Amino acid sequence: MQQTDFEPISRASVPALDAILGKAFPVLNDGFVRMVDYMGSDESIVQAARVSYGKGTKKVNEDRGLIRYLMRHRHSTPFEMCEIKFHVRVPMDTWRQWIRHRTANVNEYSTRYSVAIDSCQTTKPSEWRVQSVGNKQGSDGYLSLDTGNQLSKRESDLQELANQIYLERLQLGVAREQARKDLPLSTYTEAYWKVDLHNLLHFLALRMDDHAQLEIREFASTIGHEIVSKWVPHTWEAFMDYRVESMSLNQYDKKIIAALNQSGKQAAVDLAKQFGLLDEEGLPSKKSRERDELEHKLEELGFSLPW
């Protein structure tokens, strides 16, 4: 192939994203997310995918269709051709969840080299959540305002005392790496977080979900709706359609729904008993997350529960 046979290439630029380059989107009481650099666009995904089979089609509507096909069938490599870098300020306890997503490049603010950020996440009296009975790692509802006022006052006292002790240690000459050890997890940290689009979408699918902790959900929602939707609008549309707003049916789900639709409630109940989702009397007497999830799916699809 001669050099002249190659198509001209220019660096991908997304005006809607360029317009918010460096803009800090506030999250929680003193956190933020801002995009500081990016590589690629929807067109880059299409370009990468078409390497597999030549030039292919070039129309914009066909580009959108290809992206939707790739998302629908879980093709990951073309989405990995796009990358984005964020600067974030996030409470340390939320950052612990964030950093579990290991498919990224990270450089975090170091309290060994620098004085800790003088800011903590605070909780409004109306925002103290009750421990969920059915979900050991989740919450369900809110405490009373009177209790919330008491908790917010105690939180403020604790954070102020911890900061005073930390600064006292520094003034007395204690090494920063040791002086920091009693700082609360509500202390804000900052980091640069660079990730490819495929892994970013996986992060968003998990952390925008209603079951994710509220604090990290707010960061994920800000990243998704304020930044990613502007960066790759066709990909974002497909992601919302096929990942966020979609429904996955397992083998039990499909068979029970088919039985309910074709043969009625008793047939669905009989299958649920066979699969161990109901007891011998056809009652949901024992706890079953599989059954809870199936019931939610049935309600989403407009079916009345057969049991």
C-alpha cells in the first residue's frame, strides 16, 4: 500500500467536551470532578471497529448503528481506543470504593509529602441513613431530624478535634506520614484518574446503580451525565439503552416468565418450587435474592406476581 492510499487523519476533537475542559463539577459538600484531557470520540470507536473488515460504511446513522451493535454484543476493544483523564476531589472512604476499579491509571495526593487537605465531607441532619435490614452493605431510609441534628453536631466536633490534633503534631515536628494516622475517612483526597472508555462504562454501570453507595453514586452520575454524555453521545445513548436501562434474564427467569405467559400462574409457581425459589406450599417463606430479583423483573415487565 502506498502512503497516498491512507485516509487523512486528524486528532479527534469534541467541541462540547472542549467547552468544559477543566471545569469543576461540584459533588457532595466540597468534592468535585473535572475533565483535564481526553483522547478519541465516537468516530474513533467506529474507526477502530472498521479496521477488522475494511472501510465499510461512512454515514453518520450507520456509525451510530455500529456503535449500538458493538455495545449490544459486548464488544470491548473498540471502546478501549478512547481514554479520558479526570481530576477528582473525593472523601477517603468513597475513594476506597473507587480505587477497587483497578483498570485505570492513578496518581493520588500524598499526605506523606504534603499536608492533608483541610476539608472533610459533612452530613446534613436530614441525610443520616438507616442500616438496611435485608442488605448488610446498604441503607434504607433516613433517621429522624432530631437524631440527625445530634449526629451532625457530633460529626463536626469529631472532625474539628481530629484536625486540631493533626496540626498540633505537625507543629511539634511529627513526620507527616505519622501525623496523618488519626485523620477521619471523611477527609478529602485528590487524584488524577485516567481510564479507557470501556472500563469507565463498567465503572459507571456499577456505581450509578441504585444499589451503589449514595456518595460514590453522586460522583459516577456527575461523570456520566455531565461529561461522558457530551464526549461520546452515541456511545452514551447505547450504554443507557443496553446496560443501564436494560434487563438480564437468567435461565430460571426465562422459564418462569414463559410458563406464566403460556400456561398461567400455577405453572409459574410449580417451576419456582422446582428451582427452590418457593417452598413446597408455593410460598416465599425463606429469604431468596434470586426470587427478589425475579419479582422485580416481573413487575418491570408488567406482570402480577404469580405467588
